[in-house]
Amino acid sequence: MTDNVKPPLIQFAGVTKRFGALTVLDNFNFEVAPGEKVTLIGPSGSGKSTVLRILMTLEPFQEGRLTLAGMDYHEPGAAAPFRASERHLRNIRSHVGMVFQSFNLFPHMSVIRNVAEAPVRVLGLSRDEAQARAVDLLALVGLADKKDHFPSQLSGGQQQRVAIARALAMRPRVLLFDEPTSALDPQLVGEVLAVIRDLAHEHDLTMLLVTHEMRFAREVSDRVCFFDKGQICEQGSPEAIFTAPSHPRTCEFLASVLG
Amino acid sequence: MMYGFTWDTATPLTYAWSILPIILIGLTVTLKAAAAGFAIALVLGLVFAMLRRSRFRSVSWTTACVVEFLRDTPLLVQLFFLYYVLPEYGVTLPAFLTGALALGLQYSAYTSEVYRGGIEAVPRGQWEAATALNLTRMQTYRDIVVPQIVPRILPAMGNYMVAMIKETPVLSVITVLDMMALANMIGERTFEYLVPLTMVGLIFLILTLICSAGLHRLQKVLPKAGIPLR
Amino acid sequence: MQWVSYLPSLAQGALVTAWITLAAIAIGALLAFVAGIARVEGGRIVSTLALCYTELFRGTSLLVQLFWFYYALPLIGISFEPVATGILVLALHVGAYGSEIVRGALASVSVQQVEAARALNFGRWHTLVHVTLPQALIEMLPAFGNLAIETLKLSSLVSLISIADLTFRAQSIRNLTLDSAGVYTLTLVGYFAMSLVLMMVMRLIERLARRGAAFPRAAHS
């Protein structure tokens, strides 16, 4: 359950995001407490992934305010409103990590270099330190023996586990999962979910998860938010949402996916 | 006599044999000019390609115009421009460097297009992953993008290198002593152009045949030894 | 406003450049089709001959060819006017590079088309003229457009065999006035303008060629 004493780590206040004429998020309000594990569910195109992509600074937004650990995404005093300097964005990104639907591993780097590269380049770790960190994390995701392979030599599930290790190597406070199992063959989903489930036990790590795996969402989340048309229709504990949804759209959606 | 070698015009064969060392000295200049020019084209082309992808409309548009201008005007006139105009602004370069610079400028217009095609072929997820890992734009280009496009663009770059080698004789007009210039000088002194010019042509033919064969092999080897791209 | 006084002379040079370029493209295109078709359809001897021509003119430098035709050939009793030499050498160059374009485009026409023609008992020549070439022609146009611009640029080399083209005029004016920046800037702009015109003409031809409903890919040229 949410801890109401702590101030929110992430706060969307009246955020509006448009792609041309299409409004994806409409006056969106949303808070996440430190250490909270939140799952976003809903029909495709409802804006769930956009929330993560905005948090990762992959997408700009047009109205409202977004803060992470008290830092405003739109740099105060920037040249124009809703703008931020690269330096400011990089400062924000240092707190956030992301796992993508299509893994996005670097195909020209070995598995261990995929994990160790950013700690060396961005955090300024020595090669040895970064390699040691990478080996630990690869062990955590159960792929220590694959460290010298290239991504193309791994299965989809293994690639996604490497991608999780890669994101963790940056020690983010917030980890975003954008449909991490949607691109996987059904028999490979389990191994990835197992890794994420282990991570969910970490107290300090704040997790935002977009997924279609409802059973899994129920297991790992503190809170489930149902999205529809750029708004959160309904949110609450997994128990409440899955056993006693109150909004008709939620009932409809759950009926269609749990069928 | 030139570079200490005397020619023997008794028969075409003895003539050819006697001037071969001189022509080969010219060949080293030709190859050096092409190498220097291509190095400039490789670097400048990448810079142009990156500037064209700038988020600032004014930068990308200006770059597009400059590249288009370089591509659509003759190397020879660009060469004269650099050779005569740069000294007026106090920049006095040796003829060889001016020539390499002109070659590099002209071909940077071509290489920038090759880079652009390569960069556009890198999936968007790669850029996003680099952003999520907080790499800077420079680091993203250097560590993620360029290594991935190298195998893809090598054949096209190779073709441009061969094309550039064949254009180096133009540098002879600004007193660079390449194969062409030396062959002409020999012709002027002996009143016999056929042999030296034919030799230069043959050497170019051999050079390009070797390069094409090399490129052909490279294209066959790349998918195996190269970087797995999928 | 000294540079205004250069314009008449440069314009005359530009006319010579345009004439040489267009003549070289026209003759070169003809050569390209002959050599390209010879390589695809010709027997062993004919296609080998075409291959030798292509490799010889692609493999040696254009300036070397130009000087060879201008300085060396007269020594064995063959000589032309400078302008004819310039056009001939440029045309041979266009023909060699163009034949590769023709060959590639002919090869890109699907095997099914050729098989369909064969099934209808079309002769080889008939298949080429009525089935493969019309389809290949459209594919060739963008590459020929690039080659045309390439030819315009390379035509500047004829100034080195004393043809009074745009580059030659620029050199003369510079030697007279020593105003290098003005003369060469104007000259570069002149070539750029001619390139743009050439490009627009090629685009127009492409658009006209694609207009027929037979090639629905017209939308993205």
C-alpha cells in the first residue's frame, strides 16, 4: 500500500501530451511514492507507455508540471517554457532507468559490455569496477555464463534479462518497464517475469510497469492503475482492481483480457 | 632527366622502362593525396551528417545547402577557388594540402550522404536505449551509432575512395607533382606523350581493378566476420 | 560592382559548357544503351567487348583519357577539334558508367516478366523492346540524373585542353583582373545554377515517365 507520510517521488500535475492533433495525455495527474511498485494496465493506445516515455525524457509534453524527487522536468529559468537544457535532462535521467519492449541491446557489443559500457562512460567507473558490477548483475539475472556472447546469440528472454541488468547497472531510483514481455515467445515470458518479481522485493527501487500480464501485475504491484483515453479511470490495490472493479470500462477491459 | 633518371627514347619499350621509376614516384604522390583527401572526407562527411540531424532547423538547413553546393559544383573550380582565394585571406597552404582539402571537401558531400543513410538505418530503439542509459549525444554517436554503421557503409565508402583516386590527376593543375603532372612534363620535354600517358592510364586501371576486387572480397567477408546486426 | 563586367564572358563560357554537357549526355546515353544491352543480351564475344569498354573507361582517370586523346592520339595521326575531343571523351565516360546503370536496371526486371514473355513465344528482341526495357527505363532515370550532373561537373576539365568553357573563361578573367574571390564565386554559382536546372529537368522527365497508371509507384519517386 502507498505510504502517505513520504512525499511523492514522481508527480504529474495537469500534464498534457499531444502528438499533432492527437491528445494522448489529457490533464494527467499521477503520483508515485518512493519504493512503490505501480502497474499501469489498459487498452493499447490509452497512454500508458507514453507516461513511461515522458518520464525517461524520450518524449516532451506540452502542458502541466512533472517533478522527480523535487526536480522539475522543465528547467526553471530555461530559455523558453517547456524547454530544458541537455545538462538538466541528463541530471534527471541519472535517476531513471528503462527496460524496453524490444530490448534494444547494442548488437555490436558483447553482453558484458552492454552492461558495463554506460557505467564507464556516464558514471565514470573504471573498467574493472564496471565489469565487476556487470558480472554481479548478470549473475542476478542468471546469465553469468553468457557474458561474452553477443545479443544475436541469445534468446529473446535472455536478451531482455541482459537489458534489465543493463538498466540496473546505472543504479536508478526509478525503473520503468515498458511491456517487457510483449515481444517474447510465450515460453520465454516466465524467466523474465521471475527476474522482475525478484526485483520487486527490493525496498528502495521504485518501479513503474506497463504490462498485459494481469496475474503477474497482481502479484508484484502495490497499486494498479487502469488507463483509458489518456486518463486514469480507476486505481487501487491489486485486490480491489482485480476482484471488485467499480468503473464499467475497467470491468469491460478485465473481462476481455482475463476472459 | 628527372629525379636523376634519364629517359631512353630509342623504342617505346625502352622509353617506358626508363621513365617507369619517375611515374612511380608520381604514383606515391597520387596515393598520398588520395589518402589525405579521403581522411578529410571521412571526418568532414560525418560532421556534416551529424549537423544535418541537428535539432535546430537553422543548422540542419544550412548544412543541407552547403552539402548540396559542394556536390553540385566541379572539383576543378573548387580547387582553383581554394588555391587562389585562400592566400588572399592569409591562408597559404602547400599545393599538396590545398589539393587534398579540395578532394576532401568535394567527397565529404558524398560521404555525408552515405553516413546519413547508415545512421537512418539504425533502429530508433538504439537511440532510446542510449538516452535511457544517459549517454551524451557524442557518446551515442561514437559508441553506439558509428560502430553499428561501419560494416553497412564500408562498400559505399570503398567505391568513393576508388572514385577519388581517379580524380587526383586534377591536382596536377595546381602544381602538385602527381603521376599525371610528371607524365605531362616528360611529354613536354620529349615531344612523346603516347607512352607516358598510356602508362598512367594503365596504372590507374590496375589500381582500380585491384581495389574493386578487394571491395568485392570485403563484401563477401563482412557478413561473416563483421558485427552481427540483427 | 566589378564582377558585373565578368558576366557576358562567363555567360558565353556557360553556353559552351551547356552545349558540351548536353552533347556528351546524348551521345553517352546512346553508348550506354548499346553497351548495357550488349552485356546482358550479347553473346560471349559481344558482351566481353562491352565489358572491356566499360572497365577501360571506368578504370582510368577521365583527365588521363582527355589528355591521351588530346596529346597522344595526334602523334599516331588521329586528331580531332578540341571541342570534338572533349565531347567524345565525356561521352565515352558517360557511356561506360551509364552502361552499368542500364545493365543493373535490366537485371532488376523480374524473372517472371521474362518468363511470361517467353510463354507467349515473344522473340528475344521483342521481349527486350516491349517488356524489359520499358520497365527498366523508369528504374534508370534517377541514376541517369546523377550521372548527368556528374557530367556537367566533369565538363570543367575540358578547359584544360583549351576549350573556352565556363571554367576556362573564369581562368582568363582571373589572370586579367586577379580578383580570384569574385570570379570563382560567380563561376561556382553558375555551375550550381546549371546543376539545379539539370536536376529539375531530370525530375520533370521522371515525373512524366511515371505519370502513366502502369507504374503505381509514382507517388514516391
